[in-house]
Amino acid sequence: MSRHPITKWAQRSDRVFLTIELPDAKDVKLNLKPEGHFNFSAKGSDDLPYEFDLELFDAVNVEESKAAVAPRTICYLIKKAESKWWPRLLKKEGKPPVFLKVDWDKWQDEDDEDIGFNDFDGMDFSKLDMGGADDEDIEDDEDDVVESANKDEGAKESKVEEAAPASAAAEEAKP
């Protein structure tokens, strides 16, 4: 009996991302047909067979689709035959199989694609000097805050000490 690995999916108007989570997969077989039929089979690290068949919502371009087998996952970038948003991944309506999940890390809404949301227009944030946990200025700032707090506490204590003798003198003056 075969098992079904957790499979995540996300889409853009022109492509679908499939990520099959199967660490140390062996004998990986991927088959994509132009009408949108996708077959997967492999053996897991436990030598148990894993497989599934998906009937995708619409036709795909097999020649422009790409697969990559990594140590922990198998990723498949499926190019859609027609650039349009699919209402769902599978042709069949209803509840999808339990092993099929939305990949929220790659997900993008149709409205956000025009503005480049999630891809940041190729901007490289590593070149911006935004500081971070390894920034030495943080320690200096913390010292300044502690010194400032200590000065404020010292000022409050001296005001309390000044007020105490006056109230003691007032107590003595009462008949």
C-alpha cells in the first residue's frame, strides 16, 4: 500500500508551484501531461512507496515546466498553458485530498500580482543598512537608557528626602 506525502501548492497567473515534502526520497518519478494530469511516485527513507495522481484544473505547458529534487523536498514549477488564475488546483470540485495543502509561504492573491507583492520587485534588502541584532549601537543605546533611568530614580529619592524633614518639623509643631 502506498502513502501520500504532504504536498503544498501555490499559483500565479502563469504558473503553479508544487512542493512535495518527502525527505531523502529515492527513485523519484514525475510525469506531467499537457492536459494537466500529474503523477508522482517515490520511495521514502523508510523504503515505503509514496505516490499520488492529480488532475489539474486546466492544461499545462510541459516543455516549460521544471522539477528539482532536493534532500527534503521535490519542487515542481508547472507552467500553465494559458495565463489565467485557476479557481482551484484540481479539476474536480469539492474538498481536496487531505495531503494537499496551500503553500502560504508562496501564496499570492490575484490582486497582488500586478503590484509585485511578495517578490519586492527583485529588491535586495541585504544592501540596506537597517541594523540588526549584531549591531554594536544597540549596546550603547541600552547603556544610555539605564543611565538615564538611574538619574531619574536618584532625583526622585533626593526629592523624597527633602520632603521628609519638612513633614517631621510640621509634626513637631502641632500642639
